[in-house]
Amino acid sequence: MPGFTRPFTPLGDASAIPALPWNFAGDLLLVHFEADPRALEALLPAPLEPSDRPGEAFLWSPHLRCHPADRPPDSLNPSRTHYNVCVIGIPCRFQGRPTMFSAFQWGDRDWLVLVSWFLGACSKFAQIDQTGLHPMFGADCAPGAVGSRLARTVSRHGEKLVQMKFYAEAPVAPDALDFYTRNLPLTCMRHFPDVQIPPLGRPLVHDLTQMVMTGTKFGQMMRGSAELEFFDADNEELLPIRPTRVLGGYWLPMSFMLEGVRVVHDYLGSR
């Protein structure tokens, strides 16, 4: 029966997510911060190695619009065409080259959680809220405009996990974000555990992946000051990497096409 993911049905319309590639566009809020180097390093799986800038980390939280590349956006239910996500990335090195490991991720759509696990990101379902900025409130209330101020929170099971604030101060050119982009592409760990009885003795899938993105474009980027706070909560371990210093915040309008992933390391040795 047809379908990209379960459930497979005679027409294929019940598939939880449509096939890649997908188009994406939206505004990304980026916070650059420092944390305990030892706590950050403890989250890096081998063969990833620590960055030459120990203690550096990033959090980004975009609101993204998306749709399958072979279908117009209005062909889907509107709730399937946008989402919020929050990611904590740790700069590191893989085979001697800079990259960034996706250590934590939360999203506010059930299908987004599925997509992220298929790609290698470890999303948990969460509530992500942002202050209601709009240009009609005034020039300084347009998201990303000079003078605008916004706050965004990530909560799960009724407990606050992350709170971030951004104060836009001035436009910035793309090359000014080299301290961030030099750590790309993002490296993720894909892991599907062994739940078979009797156990197989190894996970079904265990590898490192990197997303294959094409046609990336940026709008007018903004820099500014930022605040970032992590909270203690059930089923989370954020306090060990709580920010010790926030280095700055950025607003990045962007678009790209997500083609899929490239496996860069297979722990099972099956490829």
C-alpha cells in the first residue's frame, strides 16, 4: 500500500508525514551563549570531539512555514504547514572538521516529532509561545525590526524549560555570523532501540546524520542583546548546561529546501 510513513492505506492519504523534499521559510531566533565546558563535552557522543572553543553553545528557535516541494501549501491542512521548534547545539569536531551536535530539541507538532526522529534530531513534544509582535502595534513592534523586543518560552508537561528574550539593535551582514555558520552542517544522532523479544542485542538503527539542505537564502539579519534561562523540570537535564554568559542574539529570516539526510557515521557498521 502507498504512503511515505505509517499508516499505509489504499490511497496513501493517511501517511503521518508526506515525502521529502520539503520547502521551508521562516524567522530564526538565535542565541549565542557560554556554559560549563565539561557539561557540554559530556553530551558529545564519540567519534565527535570537543570544539577548539570549549564552553561555546547555541540555541535557536524558529517559527517555520513548510510544505512538500511537489505540493502547494494550500493543499494541506494549515496546521500541517507551520511549526515552532527549539534546538540546543554544541559546536564540536567530526573527522577534524567543525560541526555542531544537536543535543536537545523540542517541537509543537506531533508530525514534527516524527520527522525529527527520522532525520536524527531528538524532538520532544512541547508548547512554544512568543510575545505577540505586529507592525500595526508600531514600528518597534515588527518582529526583527530595530528596537523590537520579544520573548519566547518552551514548556513541557506544564513546566517551563527555556525562556529567551531578544532586543533587536542593528542590521548585520551574513558574513558577520561566521562564528555560527562555520559550525554547520548540524550533526544529529538517529537511534531506534531494540524492543524485540527476545532482544536482538543491538539497536535497530544507530548512526550520525547531517541534513542535506539546498537553495538556502537569508533575508535582513539583525543583531542585538539577548537573555537566556534554563529551568529544572521533570524528564530534562538542562541545568548542567545553563548559560554562564550570553554573548548575543540574532534574528535570521531564511528559506531552504530539505532534501533528506546523509549518514556520516554508522555505529552498527551495516553500511
